[in-house]
Amino acid sequence: MKKVVSTAAESLAGVLFDGMTVMSGGFGLCGIPMSLIEAIRLSGVTGLTVISNNAGIDGYGLGVLLETRQIRKMVSSYVGENKLFAQQFLSGELELEFNPQGTLAERIRAGGAGIPAFYTKTGVGTLVSEGKEIRRFGDDDYVMETGLVADLSIIHAYKGDSEGNLVYRKTARNFNPMMATAGRMTVAEVEHLVPLGEIEPDAIHTPGIFVKRIVHVPAQEKRIEQRTTRPKSEREGA
């Protein structure tokens, strides 16, 4: 089956529907599948539940889907850089399921591994544990968290081949690998598309069996959330 398609819109053809759950890879603005997010925006699909470490920033990343009111619910661990997110949440327009970052990562990994639930100390005795099963192991209490799966996972990789074997680079190797395993349908955008066999087997982070479609995005913009620098004179005197 041919996996490589020409455009992001083509990669999502026949996949999107109102009310679906989408996992979106990335950490801050690093390793986010921007071309696929833009294709979702242009499709007009609504009522989305989006599972992502964060919600982008105003006007970029998942922030563009907040602007168009296409997201109904976010399952996230960090939302501090997005004013529109805060406004929609505080007004009751946007639903939020908040997770400690490690818990979110493990929920996704568990979902991809077919594990329905697990216990963790994180969040016991806080708002995070409200309404969840608490069980005692040894001398400590643990809260039960459920695994997460999605109708669609959209991910960004540094390199990929025609069969969907993927390699991530540096911080982009964050939520992308685990989300690739937890989507019923996984679509990847790759910066460098190479022939099958060019990637050393030991270098592969996501095996192609998890990836259904690939789109080549050779010149995607890469942004930095915040950049803090000191004047050159201060650096030299340090």
C-alpha cells in the first residue's frame, strides 16, 4: 500500500469527522505537525477533543484551531502560553482535562500498548484524583489513570522513508513517538523523505507499521516560544 501522499489535505482525506479525538504531537512549538494542523483547520471539522501536551500559542500550533472554535475539549498538561485558551476555558466555552505531564505521557504510552489503566502516586490528594479510584499498595495510596487512544494521531518527524519508518530529532522526540502508537490512524509529516532502506534499523524510533500516511514538508517554519538573551557586554563579563 502506498503511504506517501502529496499534500497534508490528501493525507487526511476520508479520515476527519466532527466530534473525533485527535492526538497532536509536539512539546511547546517543537516537533508540532503544523501542516497537518492547518489541514484540519481548512477542513472545517468541529467538536474535536484534542490530546496534546499543550495548546500551541495564539495564532500558531493548535492555537489556530482554538481561533476557529473547532476544539471542544483539550486533554493537556501545560496551557500557560495561550491567552485565547485561558479565555475560552474561563468562559466555559472550552472543556479541559488537566494532567500532570508525566501522567499524560504514560496514559498515551499505555493506550498505545493496549493497557487500559495503571496506578500512579502523582496527583493523590489533589484535584487530579477527584472522582478516580484510589488504591493502596504497601504503605502508599495510588490513583488509577486510564490509557488514552485517539481516532487520529498527527505527528512530526525529522526523517521518514516510504514505509513510514520514522526518526525524530532532539526535543521533537517528545510526545510524537508514543502518540504514533496510540492512534487508530496515524499520519506523519516528515522534513526529510528518504528511500526505503536508507534509515539504519537501529536508528528507527517509530516502525512503519504504526504509520498509515506520510506527507513530505521540507521547509516547515520552526518557531521558538520564548527567547531570552543578555547584552553581549554582560555575557563577556560573566
